Amino acid sequence: MQTVNNLNSVALYLIKKREVVAIIGPGTSMQAPFLINLGNQSKVPIISFSATSPLLDSLRSPYFIRATHDDSSQVQAISAIIESFRWREVVPIYVDNEFGEGILPNLVDAFQEINVRIRYRSAISLHYSDDQIKKELYKLMTMPTRVFIVHMLPDLGSRLFSIAKEIDMLSKGYVWIVTNGIADLMSIMGESSLVNMHGVLGVKTYFAKSKELLHLEARWQKRFGGEELNNFACWAYDAATALAMSVEEIRHVNMSFNTTKEDTSRDDIGTDLDELGVALSGPKLLDALSTVSFKGVAGRFQLKNGKLEATTFKIINIEESGERTVGFWKSKVGLVKSLRVDKVSHSSRRLRPIIWPGDTIFVPKGWEFPTNAKKLRIAVPKKDGFNNFVEVTKDENTNVPTVTGFCIDVFNTVMSQMPYAVSYEYIPFDTPDGKPRGSYDEMVYNVFLGEFDGAVGDTTILANRSHYVDFALPYSETGIVFLVPVKDGKEKGEWVFLKPLTKELWLVTAASFLYIGIMVWIFEYQADEEFREQMIIDKISSVFYFSFSTLFFAHRRPSESFFTRVLVVVWCFVLLILTQSYTATLTSMLTVQELRPTVRHMDDLRKSGVNIGYQTGSFTFERLKQMRFDESRLKTYNSPEEMRELFLHKSSNGGIDAAFDEVAYIKLFMAKYCSEYSIIEPTFKADGFGFAFPLGSPLVSDISRQILNITEGDAMKAIENKWFLGEKHCLDSTTSDSPIQLDHHSFEALFLIVFVVSVILLLLMLASRGYQERQHNASPNLPNDQANAAQEEVNEEGNVGDHIVEVDTALVRRKKLTSNTIPIRRVAPLSRLKSA
């Protein structure tokens, strides 16, 4: 404090007595506020190369020039390191002053963007004794977080790490990251501090090697010997250079002070600030400083909003022998191994191998349960039913609760497979008299309030609950469904014979019969002269009787046409398949029991106004109200037995005709009554049961990983068989809304075959007819000698009138069965018949 007062006095003296037009300083952020106000009042630029606290920006003084980077510029680099190693919780350890506190708001914002929680803030005063620092570190040891971010100067930092090393906080499992407040000044900390900081990561300001920097280093070594040129010395050199260039630019401006004193009343008590003059060159000098640009030893010097911008930081790994570069952070790229990388890639984001505390190369997980930590208080719901999931019982003598159930076994199995030991105890969420203390939402909210460290049970993962807790991955089946009773849906009635086929298939079959009849007409008309001579009504009846008689394979009249016979063979094959399928389906309808739900869809429930059941305390009540179900029609139940009793009474007697619940509960109910109830559409989405923990809890990711392991293995099956053994013996009672019917799609190929064959036969018939007509047209042109020989043969036997024909009467009778006329192809002479 004395140093700050002395500095303030010196600055006031320089402005008031020596009328300086600019001041390079102060050295620390704690000294800056008074000088900034002083410079703002006198219009004297205050140029600091070491006051890095972001809180100084709140003073909003245009005459404060920060010729350095403020501490907030490194926050993104720290955040990138935390994100790359997937640590979920951190604890900042900072010096309790303006310098230490200045970085916290920026850290909080950066960590919120990557969903990292700051569990605790450890403020250490410059005036703390070693015992007080040790007490604070012991407090940190009792917390599960093992990632610490240290923001302080080297003098306090060296004490902190010495004590941390002493109490074994730089051993395996710990992560320490220091800001540039320490990393930039490693050269002044000594070898003993390097030993104590072995395995620590650091974010260090990076200066590119340039000829200007090399020239200054050479001059520095020549003058100061072994003392290292640090970053603040480089910024100081550039600040002086920038001021000299700016003063040179305004050398013709009046640089005197306006010392006119304002009038004060007699009662006013004057101060030194009242007599403070105003530099006439202030505005011009400020403009010159704001626009000056040159290549300095610390890189390009160009102010933006009154300060230098940082574009690159070096990530160092501190070892006993010194620091080792493991990567860089670039403002437009992020973490990279090398500065030559200009594009983001998965491989380039990885840093080089790091030696962690405890001299290990394995990345610490960032947290662990300390051996002296208290047991986790895990809340479990008190239920009056569905005890297969969670059941809380108390010993009558000791009043000690015993918690069992499917959810409890899953949680116990998960915790036993964790890579570290976690101590926990179950706390029933009930009242002193053993009744449920509240709803599941209230139990989850109490985890948020800190009364419990987690909640285990049949707790459904919901969006509104996730605002207060973090859930591990679900371990149960998901979904919410309606359950309704079933009835025997066996088809009965006088029209049951029509049910096996759909309307479309009936129409296609009838059309096929007509089509076959038409094709038979065409074929028989060409081949059968008797058919051509029949009356039109006889032709129609004959053809369609023949077509439909094929259904029973009762056609007896032989076909005159070869094409008809081929078509009938194919058609009979199709009818054989169709009739056999029809017979099998009709038999199934008349003999097999078909269970159908009494209601087919949720909309039918809403229209009918029946009573709907839901589980007491469940979120499904709100869902039903959102779906516009009448609240007066909603009934509660606590157990499968109560649900069954409500179903038996039905809505007419104060019971229910449907239940709305999660799939896990419905399956437990149907394990006993699966043949009497059915699930109907639709199925609503839900995320299943999950274990709840406070927001940001590092347990969530590890527990989720173990849940995946047991659900993919045999452990979950064993637990399910233990608590839901009856379910696997129950048939799936999901029923169809209508009986199975044969449709036209099943027989498309057969009908297509008939059509194709008929068309081919028609084309063949037309081709055959054309060929016969051409042959008939060629017969009148026979040779003359053949005609004369035929005539002589006739004349040889005498007159035509003398010829008779002998006909067997039996033959005539047989021919009458098939034709009304007997065609006489040739008449023979009587004499030839007698001789025969």
C-alpha cells in the first residue's frame, strides 16, 4: 500500500510540477486506477506495459494506453486446453487483488461456452502465511475436482507450488495450469521452483523471433549479463519507441499546460488535484499514439481499442530442467502442434506428449473421489406399487431402510464397475411416517438444491427436469403407450365367405372369368362350325358356363380348338392356387381366435369420453391434459393390481377403459395379463429411466459409459430375468386392427401369366387362320390332268343319280350328340360298296 501511495505522489508531482505530457507506467494493475484517473483529468496519456487486469477497462479512460495484452486474451487458450482433454470441472486459484480477480469474468464466460463448471474459487491473499495457504489447499483436496488454474505472480506462485508439493498435490491425477502471469516470468523463479512445478502446463506469451528482437537481446546481454530479457521488458521497449515516434510526429504542437484554476467557494477545501493543469498536447498525442504502427521487438505494435491484441500463445510443459514447448494456440485456428498449421484438423489439435504431475504420460481424468470424502446421498422414491422397480422397506426394530428393485440393481452394478471407488448411501424420499414425500419432479429439484447428491429409481428423463440435473444415459425401454382391453374378433355372419378376399381381388377374379370366356368364344368360333351356327344366347351361355365351370373343374365338353385347351390348362392352374388360398384363409377366420382391441386409436378414446388411468405422481398426467383429455375422466392407480381392478369395473362403474403409462410399467402389467389387453397407436416418445446428478457432475459421463457396457453385455439380461421373469413367457399381445385378407397384389403374377398366354395363343390362332386362307385360295388352280382323271373316275360307275350312301345308324346317333348335321365328304358308287 505504501508503494502505491508513493507512486501516486510521484505521478502527481511529475504532472503538476514537471508538466510531463506522458507517463510510462504503472508497473502493476493495483497501481493503475489512480494514475488512470489522474491522466484522464490532466489529459496526459498513461502508457502501461504491465498492468494486464481486464478490470481496468471499466474505468473507460481514453488516456489509458495498454502497450501489452490484457489477461483476458489468454482465456481462450486455457479454454481450448480444458476442452481438448474433456475435463468437466475446474477450480481457479488466484491472488486476492485486482490482478487476480480481473480474469474471472472472462474465465466464467469461456467455460460456459464449452459446458465446463467452476466448482469453487480459491482466493489467496498476498499476506497469507504458509499455514493459511496449506489450509486452503487441504480444502481443495477434499473436493473431487483435480484441475486447477493458477493466476498470480511468481512470488506468491512459488510459495503455492512449494506447499502443494509438500502435501502431495503434485502427484498422479492432478492437473495444474498456470497463466502467463507466472509462465512469462519463469526465469526469475529459480531452480527450486521448477522442481516443485514439474508436470505443470503453462500459457506463455509468444514473440516471434525477429532481427529487432535478436538485436535487443544482444544489447541486453552485453549490458546486464546473465539476466534474461522477459516479455515485459520487450513491451516496455516498444512502448518507449511508440511514445518517441508519437512525440516526434506532434513536435510542432504546443506542449505546455493550461493551469487556469477554477473558482471555489470559501467553504471548499482545496486539494492538489484542484491545481492540476491540463496538457494542451494531450488530444494530439493521444491520436498519434492510437495510429502509430511499426514492427517492434514484441511483434507488430498497433493499438486497437487502446491496447495490443494477442494472436498467438505458446503452451509449455514445465519440467525440472526448464520449460518445453508442447504446442501453440492461434486466435483463428486454436490449439496446434506447430505454427505452420493454418487449418483446423483433428490430428493437429493434439498437443505434443506432456509429462503430467507424478511423472506420468497418461492424461489425468480431472477428478476423483477423495478417500476422506463423505458418502454420496442418493435419493430413492418411496412407491406404493410397481415394486419390481424400486421398493423401500424399513426394519421394524432398527428403522434402517432397505432398498431393492430393478433400478437399484442396475445402479449397484454400474457403481461396482466404475474405475474408482465411490461411496454412497440410499436415502428414501419419504416422510417420517413412511409416506411418499412428493412427486418425482420434487425429488429431482431437491438434487438441484443440494439436499441429495443424486437420485436413483424409475425416474424418467424429461426436458424440464434436465434444467435442474444432469441425467446419465437411459437404461430402460423408452416410450409411452395406451393400453386397452381386447375382445374376440372372430368373424361371424352370413357374409363371412366374402372376407377372405379383398374387394379388389374379387373384382379382378370376376373380370378374369369374363376375359377367359371371351377368349374361349374367339377360339371356339374359329374351330367349331356347330358353335358358329348356334343362336347368340346359346353361344353366350355355353361360353360362360364353360368358363365358370372351370372353377370347380366340372367342364366335361371337349374343346374343338387346340388353343382353348391350352388356355384352360393354364387357367385351371391359377384357379387351383386361388381356391386353395381362399379355403385356408376362410378356415382361419372361422376357427382361429382373433383378439382385437376394444379401441383402435387414441382419437377414439378422446371421442368416446371413457375414463383413462395413469400412475400416481407420474408426468403422464400432464401429457394427458396436453392431449385435451377431460381431467375429470382421469383416474389414478398405484400398482398393477389397482390397474387391473379399474379395468374390471370399466368406466360405467367408476373404473377405466384405457391406461396411459410408460412401456416399462405396461410390460410389467402385461406379464400377468397379456392375453386380455393390447397396446394401441400411437406410441409417444420418452427417453426412459435415468440416474440424476447435479448439473456438471463428472460422475455422469463415467456412469453413462458403464451403462453402455452392461446393456450391451449379459449383466442387464440377468437383472431383467431376476425382476421380470414372467415377461418372457408372455406372448406378444399386439393385435392387428383387421383380419388378414388376400389381396390382388399376391396374385398379380398369376393373372399376368394368364393374360400373356392368352395373347400369345390369340396371335398363333390368327397366324394359323391366315395360313389356311392362303392355302384355300390356291386350290382352284389344280393341274388339268388331275381334274380329268377325277372326272373319268366318276363317269366309270354310271350316273350320279344311281349312287346311294349307306350309313351306319349307330354312327349317326353318336354324331347327333355333337352336331345336328352329318357332313358327307364323299359319295361312293353303289357298285363299289357292294363289291366291298
